Amino acid sequence: MLVTEKNSSEKFIQPFDDSLSPNQQLLPLTAKINDQNHLEIGSCDVIDLVKKFGTSLYIVDEKTLRTSARQYRDAFKKYYPGESQVIYASKAWCCMAIASILASEDIGFDVVSGGELYTTTKALEMSHKSQEYIENNIYLHGNNKSIAELELAMDSKCKIIVDNWLELENLAKLSAQKQTPVSILVRLTPGIECHTHEYIRTGSIDSKFGFDANQLEAVFTFAKEQQFINCIGLHAHIGSQIFELQPHHDLAGVLADWYQKALDYGLPMTEFNVGGGLGIRYTQSDDPPSIDQWVQTVSEAVLKACQERNLALPKLISEPGRSMVGSSTVTAYTVGGRKVIPDVRTYVSVDGGMSDNPRPITYQSLYEVVIANKMTSPNTETVTIAGKHCESGDILVKNVSLPDTKEGDILVVLGTGAYNYSMASNYNRLARPAAVLVNEGEASLIIRRETYEDLVRQDLLPSRLG
């Protein structure tokens, strides 16, 4: 006998409230069910968006993104008595529209490559941000920066977070050759473990990132001797998708100890960068701290650590990425074929998968899904959502309860703003999806869908083969 159950999609929906912490929500803040039983985001019917822009399609809710930015910015002003700056970890999703929105909310940028630096700088220039803003609000990360990337950073006059000896020595040479001062922060490995996936745990001693503690005094000595190197701060980051708060207390103490030692070496230290890492709610069982709770914890921990050491309060920098953008976005797919294996599993295939969301196959990440055109229909089946790539592991979600799902239905995966577009690929020569920004009934294309011509644009055919 077929047993039906209430559609849990209705539980994901809450009345719009910008006091809610977006990272604790499964859907964007503006999500609702309209009178056609369709999912609506930013006052735009998802079914209408799909008809206009096609699938696969990233749908970004501008209000949710802005709410996250404001909550971070305002919470630091509330809890930290010194100067503070929130900088967005662009690796979560780097495109000009995202950068422009966040810059308008006075958010800065953490970039990890020449490409991210170029994209962000171009977006800020087009948004009429001053050169002074760019210099003060962009920080270049990376554990293997090329000479070209270092020169690009120096030309833009952004701050550089130094990760290793080779990079520090290259900067010393370049700055001396160009007779150009460079402001740097030193990244250290704090030796703090967090309960998260090993690939996104970056604070432990066994990490490719940062200087080990036994190197730091030599680093401080070297930096002090360089005429054009201004070492203004320290940086550490303990991981990603973190639900714990205690590690941030531990991090503040480690950073404060080394900050004090750097001052003793005579370095002009003013900045204290604690990284990011706050998690988001991907499934109903996830329970991350709110943005406000995270900021309060970090602020109080840094304040206490500085007071205990009689340190003047530094400028406190944080780098949220996933928790800034993750919950603002969903991905819409069109349902295609189905395979029923009696007493084993039913596969429902969609027109995307690991090329637009590699996180399930890479990290075994879990997601919630809804059928956008059947939001209140009862759940009648348990299915596994399969991507269309030529990989058995291309599975988006396993064993999810859904309404009776047919070809042409629109399946929506929630919480796809972070590390979906930014890690997207052309595997199997699939064109990467479009992205649309929605706000108060207006839908604006922010990334065009790639075409087949785009796929061969960089290909070359030697004349002897033609």
C-alpha cells in the first residue's frame, strides 16, 4: 500500500524576516509558496524563471545576500569596541554582481588568485569605488602565488597575506626593485582542530597553509629588515562549515600571543584576521550558530585575549564566505528520465549534476530538495536524484521523499550559493549554467549560460590536422 506524508517543503518556508540569520535557513529569506503551488523567490515564480532562462539555473536572492552582509557588519559594530572590517571570502562565489552588491554594503574582499583579484577589482571600478577603497578592502590570499599575481596585487595596492618563505622573499625582491611599499599580513598555522571534513580543515598543524609556529620569529626578523615590507597584521583560519564556537576562543589566544611578539620585534602591527568558517544549514538536522552568535563569540574572544595581554585593540578582520552567500541561492533543474529497480532504488535524473555542484561527489555533502511546481503536494515516493554525467557517483541527493515526480517537473536544490558555481566545470563538455539575481519581482541575468561555441572557443586545431 502506498503511504503518503505531508510535504516537508512547507516546513522550509517562513514569513520574510530580516532578523533571521540567513545561514540558519534552508531557503532564501524571501521564499514563499504562491497561489499556483509554486516556489517563489524574490517575488519571482521559479517556474517562470525557468521558462525564461532555462535549466540548470542558479537563482540568487538579493535580499538574503544583503541581509547576511548587514548582519555581519552590524554585529561587529555591536560587539567589538575597536575598528572592524568584514571581508567576503570570494572563493565561495566570485562574480562581478556578487562583488558589487557586497561592496555597496561596505564589505571588503578576500581573493585567492589573480583571476579573483581581477574580477573583484573590475567590479569595484564599475561600481565607482575609489582606489583608496580597493587598497584598504582587498586582501590577496593563496599558498602558491605566482610572480605575476604578486605584481598584479602590488599594482592594485591591495594587502597581501603571506603564506610561505618563497612568497615573502619574492615580495621583498619585487618591492625593492619597484621601490614600492607593500602591506602584508603573515598567515600562521594555529594548530587548532575542528570537527569538519578533512579537506576543509585548515587550522591544524598538518596543513598546506601558513607558517608553522617555529618559523614565525625568523619571519618577523626578516620582515623587519625589509625597507619596503610593512608587516601590519597576522592571519589564521581554522576551517570551513564549522558549527563549534569554542575553537574561536582558542584561536584568539594563539593570535594574540604572536601579535604581541610581533610588536616586540618592532613590526607596525594593527590588524588581527581571524578568518571565517561559520557553517550553514544544508539539511533539516543541521544547527549552526547564527551570524550574531558567531560574531559575538569572536569579538569577545579577541577583546579578552587583548585585555589579558594589555594590547591595544587591533582592527579585527573576518572572512565569511559560505555563510554570507550559501543560503541566498538555489539551483533549479528539469526532471528527465527515471529508473526503477524494484526493492532497491528509484533514480530520478536531472539536467545537471556534478559539473554545476561537485560538492556531493567531492565531500559527500548533503542537500535538501523541493519540487518547485508541487510545493504543497504530498510526498508519495522516495527517490535518489541523479545527475546526467557519465559517472556512477554523480548523485545529488540520496533517498529523498518527494511528491510523485514526472518528466518536466522543476527540482530545486537548496543552499547552493557557496562552492557550486565557483567549482563548476565543463565535465562531459556540459556548458556551465546561467545565474539570475532576483529582487522584488525583478530578475536580472548576472551570468550568461555558456554555449557550445564557448566550449570550443579556446580549442586549437593544428593545420596538419585540418
